[in-house]
Amino acid sequence: MPDWKRHIVERLSSLRLAPTREAEIVEELSQHLDERWRELTAGGASPEEATRLALADFSEENLLARYMAPLRQSHTPASITPGSATGHLLSDLWLDLRYAARTLTKRPSFAIAAVSTLALGIGANTALFSFVDGVLLKPLPYPEPERLVQVWEKPPGFQRNGIASLNFMDWQKQNRVFSHMTALSGEAYTWTQPGDAGEPQRLRASLVSAAYWDVLGVKPALGRGFAADEDQPGKDKVVILSHRTWQAKFHGDPQILDRTILLDGEPFRIAGVTARDTNFDRGFNDLWRPLCLLCRGPQRNFHWLNALARLKPGVTIEQARAEMDIIAKTIAETYPKDKKGWGVTIDLWMDRIVSEQLRQSLTVLMCAVGALLLIACSNVANLMLTRNAARSREMNVRMALGASRGRLIRLMLLENLLLSLAGGLLGIALGFGLMRIIETSLPPFSLPSE
């Protein structure tokens, strides 16, 4: 490779530059002559011919000034028509990007500080916004979630209480505002895998009346939901598995349907498996089985149930409240010993899943990380201003040698763009990593899943 520095130093001698600045310019121009020499040799020129042509280009009038501009002219790519405005613009932009990248790599401490600051702000916002989007912004993952409501008993002096089984049965029979209504409770069972000599395992179950799947408007991915009479005595020995349990306990056996398993020593037939990666799979339930209210001695004053319902099309929550108040008043008058002064409370299910306290906490956290991002951006802006002030002599020399103000501004903008892109990409990766850490650290039921 020819020694270009001697030729460049001869051309710069008349400018009387400071030694440090002259060394920087010599290094930059040497790189460009090296690139031109490689381009010529790659095109078939001999090393001697390539050296002669590169020096001839360097000796052209005003070529030094053009090299000193932030966007130095180069030979137009073959795919662009020589002399065209588009060709020069694209060529200039490409040279600008290369020069901006080279400038940032020469001062890695500044680039690392700026990119890291941006990445922290963007990463924190990305991770938290993912939770806010899933919890506050997205609707429930069920058909027409605005029609899903939760129904409570309302004791005197309070707003919400669990539901007695006989009251639920009366609601279910007498209401005309719900297309489906289901009661829910919870239970745990002991299960031992056949042929397994290990300890029995505990499976968490949700007890639901047969209309549960109709209320939510979903069906199991494998098999079926509960039949209309499978919450009646003698017909309730069926279960639906979560996809997680199906994979972990039964190895994803596709022939699992209608197989009998023993729960607490009693035989249950597997009727279905829920879909993968749904709220059913992310919750804490391992299985669902029918809730047989008549099997448990229905009572009027033992409040152990929750209830979900789906409003009929065209029925508003205010209309539902009005009708359920009438039904509750009738029950209170009929059974004054147990139900005097009791009423009904109806809430949109989404408002109960995402409590007001959780909404406020997430909103405060979102504002906090938003402020963190603003602080990060202001810090990076201050770093850029300080750095640009230190480069004022460099900019003055470039303008004296032919660089226009617009091209210097464009160079600065491209440097900022490269820093922003690097910080954004690193921030998104950091946010994704934080999301995975949070998801694996939290219990599956600590955030709303249904």
C-alpha cells in the first residue's frame, strides 16, 4: 500500500494547522486514498496505475476542500447516473453515515455513555408499558368482554359479599337480563400418576357450574366443555385440564380424552383440554370440574360462591342492576330471617379483575418511567451539546476548507440518528429481557390472568 501521508502533509503545509488537528486530517485523507486505491485495483488496475490515478484525483483543484467537508465527494456508484442530483444525494448520505460512524467509534466513551443512557430509559418504558398494555389497555381475551359482569350479594352496610348457593339458584332461574350465569369456587385434589411410586401430587381445581364456558364464550381446544346437566348429582365426575397440566402431567397425550383419573380416590373422566398460552393456562388452576350445588346441601346463609354472568345483547348494566335489585328484594321479603336488608351488586368484570389500586399503581409507575426517559434524553442532549462545543474549532476549519453549514448540520443529525438507533435497539432488547425476568419471578396468579 503506498504511503499517502507524505503527499497529504505537503498539501496541508500552507494551512498552518495545529499538529494535533493536522494529524487527524492526515489520517482521514489517508483512509480515503486507501479506499480509492482498493477500488481501482479491484477494478483491474495494477498497483502502480492505481497509485497514479489516486494521486491524480487528490491533485485536482479544490479536491482537498471537498475531502475536508463532512460529506466528501467520491466516485458515483455504477448504479447511479453520474452527475444526477439523486446520485450525488445518495452518495453523500452514504459517505455521511460512514463518517459519522467512524467519528463515534473514535470516541467510544461518549458513544457508550449516550447509548447506555438511552437504553436504560427505553428499556424501562418498554417493559412497564408491556404490562400496562396487557392489564389496562387491552380488552379481556373473550368475545364481547364488555358484556361480562360479576355478581355479588350485598349485605347491609357493605357493597360486596360471597353468594349463598340457594340465592344463586334463584338468580339463575328468575333473571331475564343474563344469557348465561355461572357460579365458581375452588378446591384442591390429590392425584397420583399410575405406576408412579413417588409422592401424591396436589392439583388446584376451579369448581364451576356447567354454563361457565358459555359465559366466557370460549371452548376447550381439545374435547368439549361441560354439558348442561353435568353439574347435577351423579353426573359431575368429569374434568377439563389446563394445557399446562396436560403437558406436564400427561405428556401431551392426544388420546387423553375420556381417560379416567383418580382425584382423592374418586374416578373422573377427562372431557377436554384448554388452549395453549391462554389465560386458562397462565392462571393457577390445573383443572376445572362441574360445581354440583345440590350435592353440597344448598343453604341460604353460607356465602362461599362467586358468580359471573354474560349480559344479553342490548341489555345494559343499569338494566341488569335494576332487575337484580327486584329479585334480591323478593328474596329478602321471602326469607327475612336470613336475607333482611340484603341486595345485589353488579360490576363489569374487567373493573374487578384490574382493581383500582392496581390501576393507580401502574399509572404512577408509568409516569415515573416516563420521567426517567425524559431525564435520559435530556442527559444525552447535554452530552451532545458539550461534545459539539468542544468540536467548534474542527467545524470552523471544515467551513474554511469548503464545507457548507447545511452539510455540517446534516452530519450532526446523522450522528444523533446513529446514537438513537443504537440506544433504541439496545433498549428494546433490555426491555424484553426485563419482561422475561419479571414473568419468571412473579407467581402465575399475581397479575390478572382471567
